[in-house]
Amino acid sequence: MVGKQKWLTDQEQATWRSLMLATMLLEEALDRQLQRDAGIPHAYYAILVALSEASERALRMTELADRMHYSQSRLTHAMTSLERAGLVSRHRCPTDGRGQVATITETGMKLLRPIAAGHVAEVRRTVFDHLTTEQVAQLGDICNTLLVTLDPSHE
Amino acid sequence: MVGKQKWLTDQEQATWRSLMLATMLLEEALDRQLQRDAGIPHAYYAILVALSEASERALRMTELADRMHYSQSRLTHAMTSLERAGLVSRHRCPTDGRGQVATITETGMKLLRPIAAGHVAEVRRTVFDHLTTEQVAQLGDICNTLLVTLDPSHE
DNA sequence: TGCCTTTACTTGAACTCTCAAGTGGATTTG
DNA sequence: CAAATCCACTTGAGAGTTCAAGTAAAGGCA
């Protein structure tokens, strides 16, 4: 047996198990909903949202990767896939020959708008419908606390 | 722009972003630590732990998949990989010709013991070191609340 | 100006996970 | 008791991610 010696308290153990299971199932639920309704995974949906919210709907690849906390490689692969689907496009950066500027296409925007409603509904259904305002605040505080360690660049 | 109309309150939006980022970075941190120190992903580590905690260190594949909330297919692929690494083994179930009984090998146990300490240290470092007892309780409550919807089989 | 390093991204292979289809042993049922 | 169905798993293809290595432009700096 592993875990006979207690490195975590009983309460911490229980919370940990619940947290791991809840986050796993939550990600799966979000992925399934978006895959079903939009044909793209949650991670790709997030890229479309980020681009749609950017000024000019355009961002340098590195800037986009930084904002999403994705690796360059992950972003490149994702963009390649989204580009094939016609949802985004890339073109050489005029001021830096190495760079690429990513944009969401009209097709991408047309996909995004109706999809967003379904996504938010899923977020409500799985999370916010069941939490009190106080719990939302607590959860936010807890996550922000963890982000200090998890994301040193976090302000 | 998407999201001009508010489907979530500002507080919910903020909490949602923090939650998504924190859970993503947390999973990555756990994966990286285990990949580095044990050469296996977090999802595989969890299988080893589950087997090590089972009576006789053995479980039917379906029972194991259910406990982990993994699909049969996911578990089969994972077991194939872990088996190749010599950490687990499978053998026909004596009472049901269709079934397989999964076990963790001595090699698997020998890997697990020292690894567990490092894993718990990472869990502490990223999570519990930064939360008050009250926050741990809050987080546990919140996750259990969400699990009612996310995992209907959850008691 | 010409090297040398950094920066911005891309590529490819290996790995994990999902989804759909397949295999073959139990179970039911007419 | 044979045929149909169900159940426990496996398989294979496709997609997304990571990691290491590669390309090519930018920015020192001597």
C-alpha cells in the first residue's frame, strides 16, 4: 500500500480527490459540448474567442500563445488545423519578417457567435447554476491564490 | 466581438477565467513532475495508485475503469503501455472468460513508493501550501456540489 | 560589414485520448 | 438448446499535445 503515511490530512485528501475528478469531468463536458456543436475542442474554441476579442481581431502568434498560456508549438499546430477549417488565417507580419499575424476569418466569426451561447449555457449548467454568489467569490479567491504559484507572470 | 451581451456576471467571468487557467496549469504541473520523475503521465500514475490500493492489488478492467472514470478504451491503451513498461500485468479472469484482471507488478510498486513522495510534495507546493483550512473545506464543498451534476453516479 | 546569438515560428515523431468498429465469451429466450 | 443479444474488452484510425530539432529573419558587436 502506498499512502499509509499521511502526507495530506483527511480533509485535504478528500478535497484533492474531488478537485481532480471535478476538473477532469468539467473539461470533458466542455470538450464534448463544443465538439458536438462546433466540431472543435475547447482549446481551439478559446483561440477563436481570444482572436475575436483582440483589437483588429488580429494578434502576433507569440502574443497569442502568451495570452493563452499555450506553447508556440501547440499554437502552431492548432492554427494549422483551424486554418484548414477556414476559421482563421495567418499572414506575414509587415514589421518583422519572422513573425506571423493570426486573424479570425469571417467564417470563424460566423461560427463563433451562435456557438458562444451554447458554451455559456454549458458553463452555467455545469458550474454556476449550482454555486452561491459567496461560493463563486470563494472559488475565485482560491484560484487566484493558486495562480500566484502556478503562473508567476500573473499579476 | 463575442460576449458583449453578459451571460455571466463580471464576478462569474473572472472566476471562470481563473478556474480554467488554474486547472490547466495545475494539470500541466502534475504531468510535468511525474513525467520527469517517473516517466509516466499523471493519468497513468493514478492507475498505479488505484491498483496499489485495491485489495490483492488486483481489479477487473471494468471495475478499474469505473473507479477512475476512464473509458474502457482509454484504460486498455494505458494498460498496454504500462504493461510494456513492466509496471502492471493482466491475466484472464478465472470466473469470466471475457474478463481480465489487472495487477500492479512488484516493479510497479517499487517505482510507486518513492514517486509518491515527490507527487505529494508537488500537490502541496502547488495547492495546499497556499490555502487555509477553511479554503480547503470551501473548495471541497464546491467540487462536491459540481460533482452532483458532473458525475450523476456520485453519492 | 560579416559573424554570432537571439527571436519567431514550424516541423516531425512519439504519445495519449476519443470514437467507432470488432472479437469472442456469457446470457437470455423462444 | 440454438439463435439472438449482451457484455468485457481490444483494436485502429484520427486528432491534439509535447518535446526536440530545424529554419530563417533580427539584432548585437567587433
